[in-house]
Amino acid sequence: MVRFSTGLVGILLVAALAGCASKPKPAPEPDMTNLVPVNKTLPSALVGRPGVIPQATNGERKQ
């Protein structure tokens, strides 16, 4: 009887460890090298013209 319970505990331990080892892998990180900064590029027609885009800092709006 004692051998049966230790064997059963061993089998349950192996099954629990095997279940942890077979979890799905997380998705790979996306490639971020080809992104363009949003709201940082100006069209060539607007470059050099004063007052085209107001400068706001830290999320504050100009009033």
C-alpha cells in the first residue's frame, strides 16, 4: 500500500511538471524598425513657414 501511494505521488508530480513545461510560448515581439514617428514630420510645403503648427509641451494645449 505504501509503494502504491508513493508511486501515485510520483506520477502526479511528473504529470504536474509536464503540464507546466508544455504551456504555449508567447508571441514574438513585433518589428518596430520601420515605424514612422507620428506628428513629427512636416510636409515640404509647410517647412519653414512660421505659425503653422503651435508648439505644445507635455500634452498642454495653447490657448
